[in-house]
Amino acid sequence: MTEPIEEVQDAPVQRVERGEAFLDVRNLQVHFPTDDGVVKSVDGVSFKLERGKTLGIVGESGSGKSVTSLSIMGLHPPGVAKISGQIFLDGQDLVSSSREEVRLLRGKRMAMIFQDPLSAMHPFYTVGRQIIEAYQVHNEVSKQVARKHAIEMLDRVGIPQPDRRVDAYPHQFSGGMRQRAMIAMALSCDPDLLIADEPTTALDVTVQAQILDLIRDLQREFNSAVIIITHDLGVVAELADDIQVMYAGRAAEYGTAEDIFDRPQHPYTWGLLGSMPRIDRERSERLIPIKGTPPSLINVPSGCAFNPRCNYAHLNDGLSQTERPELLDTGNGHLVACHLSPQNRRQAWETDIKPKL
Amino acid sequence: MTTADTESTPVVPKIGEEILSVDGLVKHFPIRKGVLQRQVGAVQAVDGLTFNVTRGETLSLVGESGCGKTTTGRLLTRLLAPTSGKIVFEGRDISHLGEGRMRPLRRDVQMIFQDPYGSLNPRHTVGKIVGAPFRLQHVKTEHGVKRAVQELLELVGLSPEHYNRYPHEFSGGQRQRIGIARTLALRPKLIVADEPVSALDVSIQAQVVNLLEDLQEEFDLTYVMIAHDLSVVRHVSDRVAVMYLGKIVELADRVDLYEKPMHPYTVALLSAVPVPDTKRKGKQERIRLQGDVPSPINPPPACRFHTRCWKAQEICKTQEPPLVELKPGHQTACHFPENVEAPAAKADQ
Amino acid sequence: MVFAYLVRRVIGAVLLLLIVTAVTFAIFFLVPRLGGATADDLAGRYVGKSAGQEQIHNTAVRLGFTDPLYVQYGRFVKGLVVGQDYNYGTGIERCPAPCFGYSFLTQQPVWPDLVARIPVTASLAGGAAFIWLITGVGTGIVSALRRGSVLDRSLMSVALAGVSLPIFFTGLLSLSIFSYGLGWTQQGGINPLDETNPLWWAYDLILPWVTLAFLYAAAYARLTRAGMLETMNEDYVRTARAKGLTERTVILRHGLRSALTPILTIFGLDLGLLMGGAILTETTFSLPGIGQYAVIALRANDLPKVLGVTLVAAFFIVLANLVVDLLYAVVDPRVRIS
Ligand SMILES: Nc1ncnc2c1ncn2[C@@H]1O[C@H](COP(=O)(O)OP(=O)(O)OP(=O)(O)O)[C@@H](O)[C@H]1O
Ligand SMILES: Nc1ncnc2c1ncn2[C@@H]1O[C@H](COP(=O)(O)OP(=O)(O)OP(=O)(O)O)[C@@H](O)[C@H]1O
Ligand code: SF4
Ligand code: SF4
Ligand SMILES: [Mg+2]
Ligand SMILES: [Mg+2]
């Protein structure tokens, strides 16, 4: 899973000026002007993703996960969102591209699966027709060919009797089958980037396991780049190579899955891990919740957005309340946005957090 | 069961004694069709549950969507009338009590609902919502309803100043606290909590879980907790009942169930839980169930799990395995259970 | 299953129509009787002013007012189903099914009169429906897609005016401008749609069409706009965009399709309602349709006519309901009966 990065660079695109990441998001900002004020849903997010790799984005509800992914896909309605920064997909900046250029990439080079597969499929059209449609936008083929392709895709994602099921309507599928069909639809043009926004949140745990397996298998097969968005740390641990923890529209911490789970550095990540009952460990007597509630994105607290809920904010001589911490490398690409000094951080982790997880 | 001796004298609460017992509980929702709207079938939402709840404990019901957890909860609180079977609360058979005779019991048995948005009337203030049970039940309070409500709000970690605010001004976790405060108003003995934390974020979820635990300790509450998150269930429960398609397939002590699950479904369920541990990634020996849960309208005959069970044999399709106690306090309904200490114990059935 | 459903619906429809007739019957016969009127009092309305007591009584007997009510009602229903023989003293006249009886005033059979008027109302309703469907839905879509723009706001202001102005106002206004003032169109009446040039038919109807359509188009524009705004926010529209479909396809195939479904229902019911007589429009433009007939009948208190009109109107409404429900199953696979 780690080596085949270079050889897949077969696309004739030569526009990449820096780095070779397939997806390169730089300082993305998405703001929504509303009557109550500007909602800063995403406020300076950067990350890179190679083909064949999976990035997990975790964070609480409203932390900007979906907004980030919709920006990459160019799915924010025009005029509603103010987007700045850059999103390079294989060297092409999507933010400055025209809507038509981005549309041509959607479905073909990047595709997305959504949380609720029932509402994400059109209730009036058969599953097959919706997949055929996805294939035909980007491939000039006859209906018969597209239909055959749709049946193949349904078969590939594990739908039994695909030649019959292709004519069923979404409501005739079970939840798991619908999500499989969504995946078939997303993969029908063999995209290089697949974004899965809470793909299993609406599903039962046994079905969730099936879908996660499927996504993992398909990624290996298609060698695509995958972004998986979820609030379930267990799900990211299953799939992700790298993880970005988001809080209030910004990245709090970024690192490999091992970094995040074995040596987390940010108090918010600690909070998430402490809040979560673990089925694989000794049962802790008490969960350690994060106090308070997530901030409003219109009035983000000054300084570190997490400071009203953070147990360590007082250790930084008021810096936590006044200055926004930058996302800085603590070594080996493990990035953390926190003012805590390395000593304080290590001490808090060793004495307060680690023993209780 | 103790039924005769509790008619007149009030029950003295005792930890460890049975507060609720359920016997052969069934709920079928009829399906009607045709010109005359004949009944052509039934959703067998709950189909023969038998279990007891001990005072002071937390019993959890887990299972996949549609297995009948909510229906069970609504039956226990008698928001629904059972098709058949018996529910005995503190020695009184409440399975067919009418609304009038049920009302005094509503003080003792309360329900917390899943949706912290939908279950609060958006046009009522928090004070009115939390105070409603006092008014409905005509309860006299020492210093007036307002004081009582404010005390409740503090108890669940809200500020008394929230009295005059409306539900939409609160976050999901706070709304769930309002719901809990309302539930606590009448000092119930038994609380049926239907997915009380499912709609909440992890960090908030932990706050509410802790709150529920504190309250249980403070007021000797008994919980029937409905949930589908197995990690949360393990954290909160004393005993766990695993449901599949309207039936209990396994009922055991928490430790026993999580460490030595006996029913194949429980085994599969536990192994499907994604674990936030990178060392186990990809390596874990996983049992993957095929397909989805069948419809409760036409559930598979005999063992309802046989269509997805990897251990299924002919007998599973013809003979229903009874829920029997294979170990002290550990009941399982399977012909070929896992983790059996004496391997011969069940094989000849 | 579909058959059972149809049978159930048709039985329901017939029962409903029976109830409608019974209620109308009761209103015109029972209520005056309860108020103390005798059979002769009732008959008195249908003879000349100078008629004597005897003549009135004869009329009462002839019209059947002296029979018990249920006999009268039974006679009416029987006439509808199998026809009826009328004895005028001068001879027996056969009124074939569906027999709505004879006008108390003119002694003309009601049914042929009604039949003659249906095409007029149908022309009016059909043409107007065509216009309002296209303009209303079109306006709604444009407004929804340009939400908040100047265009949207002006269109919606016009629509608001459209739904708030009554027909007789817009009708008289347009008549006074285009007919009396400019002399472009006729002042009322209609050319039948037969061998003569159909343009004449359309020419005569253009003003009533537009007037009637304006009212409905305004309502439909608002409905469509609201529906489009709602569906364009649906998850499946986002999915359609995520596939890379052109905005046109997204709007027409995914957004509009769902937004139009509820409008289909309303359209069916509106059309059914109008087929039972567009009273205001027909009166304003002197069109000899069902609505005008209803007004004449009501003014004269001519019960057979009133019953006939009521039943025809109710029939169209019930029919429209049935068709809409069946169409809904065609449009929305989720309600299809398995
Ligand atoms: N069109 C919009 N106009 C205004 N605010 C918006 C809009 N879309 C999203 N937001 C706001 O942006 C914030 C981030 O939303 P986002 O959907 O990205 O959250 P999320 O992290 O995906 O959360 P969840 O886990 O609930 O899906 C939210 O506070 C949301 O209210
Ligand atoms: N009022 C009702 N009428 C008909 N069927 C019903 C009714 N209520 C529930 N059901 C059906 O009974 C079955 C059990 O439903 P129930 O809500 O108890 O499941 P659950 O275990 O709570 O699921 P979830 O995890 O999705 O909440 C489902 O198939 C459901 O569709
Ligand atoms: S910067 Fe301060 S408030 Fe923010 S996480 Fe670090 S210690 Fe906490
Ligand atoms: S009885 Fe048979 S089918 Fe049912 S769980 Fe046990 S082994 Fe599986
Ligand atoms: Mg989201
Ligand atoms: Mg439920």
C-alpha cells in the first residue's frame, strides 16, 4: 500500500509546479455570508493526497468536513459560498477553473458518495438508469453498452442478480444495497479521486463493515485517492492512512493514523479519544468528555477556537485566547495547531491522558 | 414472581429485586390490503420476549435497525399495547391496563426519546416543557413548579436561567438534557431510554452518558437502555440483551457477553465494530455477515438468523432454538453456540 | 392488485356522487319543507303569477312534489340509471338514461342542454389550462433558478397580483380594453369548434382564456417556484450534479421531475373543478357553458337543472381525482401498488 505512487503518474498533465500530490488543497476558505453574519465554515485548510492513499477527515458536527469536500467537488451553488485558496487536482486549480471545466471533471476524475443513500438517489428513476446516466455523461456510448456497464458495476459492488436488480427503484433496495449502488454509480467512470462523506453513518454495523471492506477493496483495485469523512474514529482507523482532525473549520491536527491514535498531540484529539467508549480496551469507569459545546462558526472564539473547552489553555500565558495557533510540524509530518510547549504537551499526554485512554 | 403479596402495601425499593418482568411479549402491526382492507399479514416487530429487569441495574437492548428495540421500549412504557404477553411492573400486571389506570404508573416509568429535536415542542419554553409532568400529574411541589424545574435543570447540567428559553436556542446535547430533566421531574423508578445519545457528537455523547450514570447513582434509577452502538452499550450496561428480528437471541452479563459471546449473531456484531486501533487494521480476523437483515413481515422460519449465519445447518431452518441458560446468567438461542465450555453440552439437541 | 384498487375507487366514486345528489336534493327539497313550506308552496314558484290554487296543486302533483321525499329521490336516481317515463296528461314522454328530468320552468329536458354546454366549458378550461401550465410552470422555474434577482422579484410581484385579483375584475378590465376599447376581440359568446375555421373558435376564446389562465398561472408560478427551490436542495439533485451532468439536465430531469409531481395533482383537480363550470369567467364573457347554466338554474331555483349541474361538476371532480391518483402511481414508483 505504500510503494506504488510514482508509477501511476502516467497522465500527460505537466502543469504541476510544486510537489506531485494528486490532490493538493492549499489554504482553502469557504465562507457563507448569511443574515446573521459570515459563517466561516472552512477557514484555512491545507492537505495533500496521493493516488492509492486514503485521507480520513474527522471532527464534530459542523466542523466543516462536508463543506470542504463539496468545495473540492465544486458543488457549492454559485453565489452562495465565497471560496478562496487553491485546490489542485492533478495540477489543475479547481477554484479558479470555470464551472464547466469543473463539471467535466466531476464524476469522471472525482466522484462522491453521500451519507444517506436513500435521499441521495432520485426516487423516480431506476437504480440502473441513474448509473447509466452517470456513465453516459462522460462516455459516448449507446444505451445498451452503458446498461451492460451498469450491470457490471452492480455486480462488482456485490449486488446479487445485478441483471435483474438494475431495473429496481432505490426504495426497493435495502440500506446497504443502496449504498453499494451509490458506490457503483460513483465508480462507474473510474474516478481518480473518491470522496466518501459519512458513507456508513446511516447503516447498521454489520452492513457498515461490509461497505468499509468494499471501499478498501475497490481502492486497491482502482488505485484511486480516497477521502473518507466521518465523525467515527473507528471508521477512519479502519480505512485511513492519514487523518486530519478538524475543529471549527480548521485543522487541529494532521498526521498518519498511527500519529493520531498512538501519539495524539492536540488537546481536542485527546478529548475525542477520551469521549469515546472503547470496545477493544478495558472498560473505563468513566468517560472523559470535552466540556462545553462546539462554537458558533459566526463568532469563532478568538485565539485558538478550542480555548473555551480546553483544559490546557491556561498554560500558554494567554496566547490561547489571543493568537490563532498555526498548524506546525512536530516532526515527520505530524502537524499540530496548538500553543502548548513540547514539554507541557508531553507531560499532559503522559500523565493526564494516556493512562486514562 | 411475586404478585399476590404486593396488592395493597407499597413496595419497599430494594436493590437486586425484580422491578420489571416481561413474559412472552409480542407486538404485531397488521398489514391491510385489498378492496375490503383485509389483514393480509403482520409486521412481527416484537415476537416473544422474556426477560427481567432488576432494580438499580441497566439492561441494554441492542440490535440492528428494525429489530424491534423501539417497539419494545414503547411496550414497556405502555405507549403501545402488546398483542400478547405479559408485562409486570413492581408486581402489577400492566400489560392491558387502560389509559386511566396506567396514569399513576406513568410517574414511575418514563421514556427518553432518541431525537432531541423532535421530542420537544418548539413553541414551549424549557420551563413549560420540564414542568409539564408536574401539571399533568397534579403533583404538589414544595416551593412551586418553577423552583422544582430550576432544580431539575441544574441537576442535568443546565443553568436555571434557561427557564424561559425555547428549545431551538439549545444545542443537541443540551436538548437531550432538557428531555432528561423532563423525564426526571416525577422521580421515576424505571427509565426506558431509546437511543439517548445516538444523535449526539462523540464529545457531547460522553457528557450525556456520564450524566445518566450520575443520575442513576443518585436516584437509584433502573434503566432499560436501547442502543445500537456496541461500545456505548458496553460502557453503560450491567446486562445486555441482543435482539434480532423481534427476538432476543442472547441475554447475558456485560462482561460475559463481550468476552465470550455465544450466539453467532452477537459474535458477528462484535467483530463488525470498527475499532480505533491502527495495529488491528487489516489484520483483524473478521466475521463478515452477508446481506442485510430480512424483513420482519416474513421473517425466516425457525432460527431467524439462519439466512445469514455461517454456522447454519438443516436443523436451524426447521427447528427454532429456544432461549436457554447455557451458563449461569447467560441465555442463548442457538443450536450451535460459540464459546461453550463443555463442547458436548448442546451438540446432541 | 391494481384491479382491486380500481374497483374500490370506482365504488367510492359512485357512492360519493350519490351522496352529492342526496345532499343537493335535501337542500332544495327538505330544507324548505322543514321550514314549513307545503308541496303547493314549492310548486307555486314554477307557475305564472296569476295561477289559481287548483293550477298550482296540479303542478305540484305533476312535478311529483306531493310524493314522499324518498320516492322523489328514488325516482330521480332511477331516472339517472335507466331513464324515466313522464306523464304530461297529453301523452307519455320517454326520457332516456341518464335522465336528469325536465326543467320545471321550460319543460325542456336537462341532459341535452348540459351536453350542449360541456364543449364550451371544455374549450374554455382546456385552452386556459394549456396556457397557464406553460406560462405558470415556466415562470416558476425561471424564478426559482434566478432566485432573488430582479427578474424573480418582478415575476413574483405579478404573480401575487394574479392570485389576488378576482376574475370579474381582470375579465372586465380586459374586455373594456380589448373589446370595447380597441375592438380587437368579440365582446362575448363563442363559435363552436366544428367545420368552420378553428381560428374563429380560438379568436373568440382568447380573452377568456388569458383572463382565466392569468389567475391560475400566477398560482402555478408560485407553486412551481416553491417546489423547485425545495427539490433543488434535495440530496439527489446534489448527486446528479456530482455525476457531472449539465445544469440543464440536472434541472429538467432531476429537479423539475420531482417538483412537478405535486403540481400534477393540483392541475388535475383544478381542471376537474373548472370542467364543472367556470362560473365567473363564463358569466363575465357571456359564454354558454356549464357555469353559466348553473347560475341560470340557481337564480330560477330550477331543481332538475341544479341537480344536473351539480352532478356533472361532481362527476368531473371525482373523475379528476381518480385520474390524478392513477397518474401519480405512474409518475412516482414509490406509490405504485405492488
Ligand atoms: N449553505 C450554507 N449556508 C450557511 N452555512 C452553511 C452552509 N452550508 C454549511 N454551512 C455551515 O457550515 C458549517 C460546517 O458544515 P459542514 O456540513 O461542513 O459540517 P460537517 O463537519 O460536515 O458536519 P456533520 O458531521 O454534521 O456533517 C455548519 O455550521 C453549517 O451550518
Ligand atoms: N406503527 C407501526 N406500524 C407498522 N410497523 C411498525 C410500526 N412501528 C414499527 N414498525 C415496524 O416494526 C419493526 C421494528 O421497529 P422498531 O422501531 O421497533 O425498530 P428498532 O429496533 O427501534 O429500529 P431502529 O434502530 O431503526 O430504531 C420495523 O420493521 C418497523 O418498520
Ligand atoms: S492552543 Fe491553547 S486552547 Fe488551543 S488546544 Fe492548544 S492549549 Fe488548548
Ligand atoms: S441456530 Fe443455527 S442458524 Fe441460528 S444462530 Fe445458531 S447456528 Fe446459526
Ligand atoms: Mg457533513
Ligand atoms: Mg428505534
